[in-house]
Amino acid sequence: MQESHPKELRTMVSTIEHFLARFHLADDVDTVFTNGCCYWFAVILHCRFPDSTLMYDQVENHFVTQIQGRLYDITGDVTEKYQVKPWDALDDELLKKRIVRDCILF
């Protein structure tokens, strides 16, 4: 990293540390990924299973991953628990901006 931009470097380090800190909000990993970081676990599953789809439940404000027709989060198969639609199909732009701000970019 270049030392010519120490403020930008400090900002980036702070952003990274803040992101990582969210994964330590609870001692129980299930709690972390079901209360605030569900999007990131859905992304992990999506990366591991590339033929999957990121899904979102607007009522529960929860992200899951659809893999071969079943829904999964950190707790396992949650197909019967959530009413989801593909994240890419969410057409309420204001809602999507809020979710990105509060749940993804936190």
C-alpha cells in the first residue's frame, strides 16, 4: 500500500475491521448469520454452489440461498420457513437501497 494516502488507508482498514467485527457480535455463529449477517452467509453458499440463487424474504428481512429447489441458511434447510423471491427480482428500489445500506454494506 502506498503511504501517500494514509487517510484512505485508515478508512479502508476501519471499514474492514468494522465488517469483520459484525461476525463477532455473538459467540454463536448461528446467531451471527441469522441476525444481521444472513446476506453474507447466503453469498458464501452461493460462491460454494454457483448454480444457486440468492433469495430474500421481505417479511422476515432474511437472505437465504436456493440450491436445487431448496432454501438454506446457516441453520440448514429452511424451505418451509420463508416466503422468498430472488434478490435480483426485488423491484422496490427504495427497499432495496435500505437493505443494501443496513444489511449488506453496514
